[in-house]
Amino acid sequence: MEYPFQIIEKKWQDFWEQKRLFYVDNEFSKEKPKFYLLSMFPYPSGVLHMGHMSNYSIADAVARFKMMKGFQVLQPMGYDSFGMPAENYAIKHNSHPKITTHENIDKMRKQFKSVGFGYDWDREIVTCDPEYYRWNQWFFLKMYEKGLVYRKSSYVNWCPECQTVLANEQAENGVCWRCDSQVEQKEIEQWFIKITDYAEELLDHSKLGGWPHRVITMQKNWIGRSSGTEMFFKLALNKTEMMEDDQITIPVFTTRPDTIFGCTYLVLAAEHPLVTKIIEESSDKTNLKKFTDKIINEDKLLRTAEDTEKVGMFTGKYAINPVNDQKIPIWIANYVVMDYGTGAVMCVPAHDQRDFEFAQKYDLPIKIVIQNPDKNLVLSEMEKAYLDDGILVDSKQFTGMKNREAIKEITNWMYSQGTGKKTVHYRLRDWGISRQRYWGTPIPMIYCEKCGIIPVPEKDLPVKLPDDIQIKRSTNNPLLSHSEFMNTTCPKCGGVARRESDTMDTFFDSSWYYARFCDPKNTQKPFDEAIADHWLPVDQYIGGIEHACMHLLYARFFHKFMRDIGLVTTDEPFKNLLTQGMVTKDGAKMSKSKDNTVDPQTYIDRYGSDTIRVFMLFASPPEKDVEWNDEGVKGAFRFLNRIWILISQKQDFILNLPKGYSADGDISAQAKKLRYSTHFTIQKVTEDIEGKMQFNTAIAAIMEHLNNITKFNLENNISEIDKAIYREAIDVLPKLISPFAPHLSEEIWYLLGNEPSILDSDWISYNPKYLIKDEITYVIQINGKLRSKIIVDVEMPSAEVQIKALADEKVQKYIKGKEIKKVIVVPKKLVSFVVK
């Protein structure tokens, strides 16, 4: 009969909870090394989806394995409960996000427990609770004290659907990462975190040997370090007159200072701060404003793509080239963005193809300053920019130098003249954390007309979100209409003041949650330093690749800041990282919008959570996508059911078999094969979990071992030692399946006469001497070509090997109707036939 998974799973979940097997106190064990295992915590959507099942099954398998390997395992769970998804969910259901979020958390917690994931529920974190987000505000104030927080007006990514700002990482390819709406550019004042101060450290991944190379590469590319020269152009009064020395300077970053003498025009990004002033003073203000607005709202990737048409508009202003005092026109063009360098580009059309095409289109000057040493360049004959190296010309005292050698010389000369300096620029931009939404951590700042911007004193934290507020989709932050929240007194002068209405980007919440899990009930500080020092860094972190340049980068920055203020002693938050694949159906990611989702509960009710775990872990390696397959789920159920039937129906027989045997006893050939299977499977499962996290191959090995057990012939009066080997093969099954099917594992462990829980027992070890096969493989050649292989007893005489080789089906196919002229048997290696 089918194994009664409903009864078994409930029974062992209750047992685990009663014995508090997954709860870890901070009385650190001297006998057990720590292992901190963490999965990225979920948004409280209300129910677990198959992506959750996949992710958390991976983690739970590792946790259970590590427990049996003698580690003190910390595996906590919490909820990333602030942000747009929760607020939009509440709006959709005509409710309040505090109500709907906690309702959803209650549902998810219940489902987590019903699946049997082994979490320390005493450490649960809910980021929308004031007990948690007060420390968000505390960290913000600490960053403010250290000069890492500032406020400025700038163009931001604005989602018109979600009505909020998006970080660059949340607006890739010009669409909102949440709702896929087209992102617009909007100029507003907001708060920034100077993550760029840590850019160089964030580029150092040397202590992250357990991270996927792909993630490291993505972070390096996102940070985008470039060494070069920053040059200081001056804004000219007009085409013929210079401005005074203390007037506007336009910094320009370039990696090619050797071409500076060929700069014939300057291009500003439409978002450049100087553009607003230029438009105000322009005689063609309307058209210039219309042009820049159009560019600003275009997708940045498309703007800078090679095949995108380069368009621009002359501003009517001029800049002074710092190396020769020549006045050059200032243009605004679509191919320059603020995300790289300074947002201002010196244009050298003779030696940059993009600039060359732009100059030809708008009839701008082209000046050769790097001459081809093999064939003299003639401007009138140039059909494209000259991009190779050469000799400098028309470059003052640097004329005649090789251009690459002149890069350093020109930079040093400009530095001595006060017109430039060697510098490093990053693609990474400071982290804009302001969000114009209600459901988030209030930013703890106060605006006073007399005192300016004043931080909320630490003693007044947390600044709590008001609950009595109407939530609806609108263009305004609903906090603005809540006078009780907005109106306050200045902590400095006691006068009338108002609160900041923006709330924090929810990535702020998740950037340090892993550390709070170490000491989640602390009311005096974010966490105790000594406790964090024990548990951190996280030994194994599991989550999606989509967070490579968002959450994972922010968390690394946060950890380094916490180190710098003395909260942690390590440099990195996560020692090892696994980025798991998605769950797909019909080749596409499961999504409600695609109408291809599968409800986990339906399948858990039909087959049990162990079945779903085994399917998820067996279907593919963890870093690859899992293709949902009903037949695969049924196959996983049949596998577990075979184990159940084997042990439950033969329980009395198995328990009466002898335990233990002498390695030197008289063992039959089939017993030797089964003993090999037992110890090979232990080795395979151990190494696949511990070293590779390749659960699919581990489960495949267990399936094969089960086949070997069922093939074993118990008749013909087998010896006592053969019986003991058969029992050993069965006795290892509960341990082998424990990481993957924990409920069934516990039940058959108990049925085999052991004390629960299996998690209190040690992991099994294999004996290397039993992995020496008594069989050997012979390669069979026919006329020098490999045609087949046979497996025979290692001591089989050559004559018998030849007979067995001749009987092989593949050999028969190739020698049929032919005469065997010669046979060569190389002992323990080869059988060679010569036929005609």
C-alpha cells in the first residue's frame, strides 16, 4: 500500500517542534562547530510558490546533513515585508498593508511548518515591525554621522505605475523590476547613501572563493572601475570671451588624455546639472527643453547602443579647452549619460568613431592629433575615425611622442597646471534610498525653517508609521496628508518643524537582516557584537541570481560599514553563495501573468512534502532551472513508496537479520556487489552534498542502490554474513534519504529499531576497502576499432574472457558472417579480434 505520508509527516513535524531540534540558543557549543545557513527571506505573498519550495528544499537538505555531521546549525526564517508589493496588494484588496502583510505572514508561517522545514522560529524577523525597522533608522543616523548620507536634487528613475523612485539596479533595460512599466526620468530631491566610498573594496572579491564566478563578474561590471584623467573645462561667457576664473568649471573624465589636443566640441548628458542653467539662459529655451526632456525619458541602454542614431542639439554655449584655451561648442546629445564619468564628454572626432559620425552629421570640426606612422592621414580622405596608435601631432610639447607613452606625461603636465588630475571613476552610482511610498521605514530626518535639516535623536527612535492612514493609489505619498505624523517639533530649537515623508528603499531592510538573525530580540542595539562574531559570516547563503547587483552588493556594503563602526569583525557577510535556478513550466518561468503557476499545496496534499522535495532536488542541479513535470513528481513518489514498502512490509524480517560482519568472512558474489553499492552510495551522497551540492546525482545514486537491494536474492539459504550485508544496505537508507525526504527518513529509522530523532545520530561513513571492485572491465576491439565493453570477475581466466567477449551482442553484430583470423587477450585490459 502507499505510505501514509499525511500521518507520517504530521507525526514528525510535531516531534521536531516538541524536541526543539532546530532551535539554537547562543550558548555556543565547544564541541560543535557552527554552521550558519541562510536562504534569502521571502516577500509575504500569502502562500508558498514552487520557487520557494525549490529554494528552501535546497537549504533544508544542507541543514539536516550538517546537523548529522556534528555542526551546530543555525537556519532562521523571516519576511521582507515592507515595500511596493505589500502596499499594492493591500490597495488591490481594499485593506491596509499592516493587516494584509501580517495575515499573509501567518499563512506562510503555517505553510512553512506544514512542509517541515527546519527553522529556528524563535529568531523570526518581520521587517515591517517597529522592533526591526528602528535599527534601520539607527543605521541611517550612523551613516549620516559618518558623512555617508546626503540629500540632493537629481534625475531619478520613476515608475509611473508604482509611483516611486527606483534605483538603477531596479530599472534595468528601462523597465520597472516589479511591474515592467516603462521607467521615466524625474528630477526630485532625495536621500543618497555614498556606497561609492566603498567601491574599491566592493571590487575586491578575494575573500569570496565560494561565490559563483558569474555573480562576481556581474558585480565587477556593475561597479565598472575605469582609471583615467579628470580635466577641468571652463564655461566661456560667449564665443569670443572667457568667464572669470572663479566661474563654472565642467569636469570631464577620459581614459584618453593623449587625444585632448584634438577635442573640438563638448557634449553634456541631458541630465547634467549644468543643462538647467543653460536652458534658462538660452534664446531657444523651448526647443532645447523639449529636446532634453525627450532624451531624458529614453532608455539609457538604447541611447548608448552602437546602432542607435546619434542626435544632438547645440546649446549656444562654449567651453574652454584647458590645454590650448580654444573655445569649443557645447552640445547636448543622446549618446552621453550621467551613469558614466561626469556626464560630460570631450569629443575627438578624428579618433573616436561615435564622435566622428556625430561631427560629420552636424558639420563640426575634425582635427587629427595621432598620426599613422605607416601612412600619413589626410583629413579630406578620412572615411572613419583613426583608432590605432601612432605619433602625436599638433599637441604642443608632446608632438612627436608615441601616443600611449604621452598619456602619463600629459596627465602629469595638466596636474602641474591645475587643469587636470589622475583619477578613477566608477559606473556605480550612490544608492538613492528615498521612496515616495507609505509602506516603508520612515527616514528619521526633520525639517526646521530655522535650523535646517536635523536628524531625529536616537532616543526618539523608532519613528513609527501611522496606522490610521488611508492607502490608495495616487500621485502623492499618503504620509503627506497625515498631519499628526508630518507635524513635529525641532529637536534643536523646539520650534515648529515637519518630518521627512519619504520612506526607505526596502533593500535597506534586507541589507543587514542576516546579522539581526544572530540576536533578533536585542532591544539595546542591532545585535550583540560577540554573538555576531560567533555566527558571522554566513557559511552558506542561497538565493536568486537576480540579486547579484542589488541585494548582494548592498549587503556587502552594509557589512563593511558595520565593520567600520565596530559591530562586526569580518569583511564579508556571506562566505559561500549558491544561486539557485528558477522553476519553469513549458520552458517559461512560472508566473501568474503567464498563467502557468502550480499550487504547491495541491501536490503536497496528494503526494506529501517529501515527494515535492525529492522531485525539486532530483530534477536538476540546484543552480539550473527546474522544469515542472507531473510525471517527475509521480516518479519521486514511487521512489519513496518503494522504500516505505520495502521496510514496512519486511520490518520483522529485517530486524531479525544479523548486524555487523567480519570483513574476512566467506561472502558471496552478490553480497560483494551489494556491499560495494552500500559504501559507494554513502561516498557518493556524502561528496555530492558536502563538496558539490549536487543533490540530483546523490538521489540518483540512492535510487540505484535501492534497485540493487531489491535485486538481492534472499533465497537458497544465504550465509549469515550475506544476511548482515543485506541488512547493512537497508540500514543506511534512512540516513541517505534524510536530507531529501526527512519525514520518511525519521519513520523508517524508527521502524528499523532506532531511537528518534535521526538528526541526533551521526552521519554514516563508508569503508574505502569495500570500494575495490572484484570485477574488471575489458575493452573489446574488432580490427583495431572499439566496439564494446564487458565486465567480468577480476580472476576470470583469459579463455573464459574470450568466450564471454564472443557472446557479447555488439561483438556478434560486427563478426556475423566473418572469419575470425586472430584473437588477442591482454589480461585485465583488452580483447582484440581480427576478422575478415
